[in-house]
Amino acid sequence: MGPVVILVLGLSCLLLFSIWRQNSGKRKLPPGPTPFPIIGNILQVDIKDITKSLNKFSKVYGPVFTLYLGMKPTVVLHGYEAVKEALIDQGEEFSGRGRLPWAEKANRGLGIIFSNGHRWIEMRRFSLMTLRNFGMGKRTIEEHVQEEARCLVEELRKSKGSPCDPTFILACAPCNVICSIVFQNRFDYKDQNFLNLMKKLNKNVEILSSPWIQENHKESSEFTNEGLTILASDLFGAGTETTSTTLRYSLLLLMKHPHVTAKVKEEIDRVIGRHRSPCMQHRSQMPYTDAVLHEIQRYIDLVPMNLPHAVVTRDIKFRDYIIPKGTTILTSLTSVLHDPKEFPNPDKFEPGHFLDESGNFKKSNYFMPFSAGKRICAGEGLARMELFLFLTTILQNFNLKPLMDPQNLDTTPVLNGFISVPPSYQLSFIPV
């Protein structure tokens, strides 16, 4: 038998196995578009705008549907009800982390973000306990953030009102907060050790922004030097990149909507004044500013598809379907944060989404920028503190001047891996 015949037979067997494997699970799984052998539904998904594709599929197959990204099924949950039912009501069953090849290249299944099972439980417990011991949730953390906000203002003053790209400096500030907590020391923004740390964090972000449909896995133990190093990297990366990107997007939106900025600055002047440092106690007295911060996070939709979850312990029943153990779960946070039933005109930046008729701050169960349930971001409290203190301190000290007419500013997000980032821009920080 010639090599060509063997190759053809081998490919035929692989094709038949792929068809059998895909069809064998269809009776249990939610409905979805018919997959092609081997490659699944990849050609039917717009990789440049995955959320748009998911929205289109949901209109045909409902809020719970199945996609094959290759030969393995992925269950997609679209809309608040389905996401809440999985991540909150059945949080334990959906608490696994879906396996991603680029994450395993960077983290090798260690740390807290991409680990699973006993390892994840131990790492999360250890992280929360350690962060509490370092002062998380206490006044000392707020003091670290306030100090860094003052240092950020002084660094921005060095620009002397000249146009600048704020990307680097806005990444330094939240990273330095983590440094001040972990090392009990902040660094000058030009310190070489600090710059080396920023370089390594950026390298990890590059890895996490690469294509996400392949697969490999390697088990390792929990409390090893490697495991603890990756845990620290997780905390630095998650505590730096997401907050700095949100800050950068915030300044762009505030320039785009000067009437919003004017109302925030008026509230800062009235509640805080010019000579006191903003503190978290002020937030409850500033409903409009609070609404603006919530609307920024809702509007920018930082992690549109969330990080993937997985059913890892056993086959589970979800609604009328059976989801097999090991199935990856994608939860569309876009479909929650941009739900028109909860947020009229969801594609419009409107702080009124979080204000009642009397101008008081209005909470929403649909506000899930940090995800929800067992895998909710462990640093949510710190991130919310940083956003409030950094932005109010900046606006207390500077006017934001764009290099063009605000109406011409582009706020269209650029999808970079799993994160939506703002387009590049420059601005001038004009001292007040």
C-alpha cells in the first residue's frame, strides 16, 4: 500500500471520526449552527468582531447555543438571564476556567486566573488572605492609592501642558499601587527595576492577545516557586492592565463629552474642593461622578466575552440541556452590559443609565464588568477605588484638552485578544 493511499485513508478516518464525534453530542447540547468537519464553526465567526457574531447567532438559536471552535463544543450564554443563571445561581458548577493555549504558554495552568480545581481554590484562598494581610479593604490601601494619585499628578505636571500619550504613565500608577502593597515601596516612574517589571507585564499581555483556538495542558503542584511567581504575575498583570486601560479610555470619553466632564468637575469642587485630596468617603456624596464611572465601565465593555468558564466536575443540566464535563463556556458580558431593556440606547455614552429621576445613584444588577459569581475579579474593590481616586484627582488638578474638536474624537474600541482597548490618542493636561 503506497504512502498516498495511507495518507488518504488516514485523513478519511479522521474526517469520519470528526463527523461522528460532533454529531454524537448534538442531542445533549444546546442548538447551534451546523459545524464543518474538523474546523467546526470557525469560518462562520467573525474573529475581528466576535461579539457581533454571537449576537447574530443568539437571534437564531436563543440565549443558550453551541459553537464548535475546532472539534470541541463551546456553549455560549447570551443575555443577563442566562449569564446570571450560570455564574450566580449555578456558580459552583460553572466555576471552572476554560483552557486557552496562550494562557497556558504564559501561565502553564498555575496562578489564580487560569488555574482549575483544587489548585484554583487554594490559590484564591491564599491570595485573598495575603491581600487582606497586606491591608486590602483597610484604610491603609486607600492611603497607598491617594499617595500614588498625588505622584501621578506631579508626573503629569512635568508635561507642562504639552500634548502627550498617557498610555505609559496611566499603566505606571496602578502598577505602583500593587508594588506599594506587596513591596511596601513605590518606585519612581523612571526606575530601571520598575521599567523592567512593566516590560515583563507588557510581554505577558502580548502573549494573552494572540489567537485563542488551540489546546495543550500540563499539571503541576500548587505552592512551588514557579506557582507563586505566576500567582504574583497574575496579580500584577490583572491589577495593572485592566485598570490602566479603563483609565485611558476614561480620559478619552471625558474629552469626547465635555458637558459630562464639566458636571463631574462641578461636583468635585462642591464636595471635595481644590485643596483636599479625594477619599472614598466622598464617593457617596457624588452620585453623578459615581454614575459616570459606572457608565464608563459599562460603555467600554472591557472584556466583552469574559474569560472562558468551563464545566469541570461533572455533566450538568442547564435549562433543558445536558452540558458534558469539560465543556468550555463563553459568557457574553456585552449582551449584559449593552442590554437595551436595562440600558436604553446602550451604544450611547449616557451617565443617566445609573441615575434615578431625582439624580440619585441607581444600582443595576446588569453591571458586570468584573464578571460575577465564583470567578468574579478578586481585585474588584481595589480597581473601583483606583478609578475613583485617580480620575477625581486628575480632574481636580487639570483640564483635559484634546488635539482636535471633541466631536471628531474616535472612541471605537479595538479588540486586542480578550480586551477592548481605546484607539491611540494624545491630550494636554492643563493645570487649573
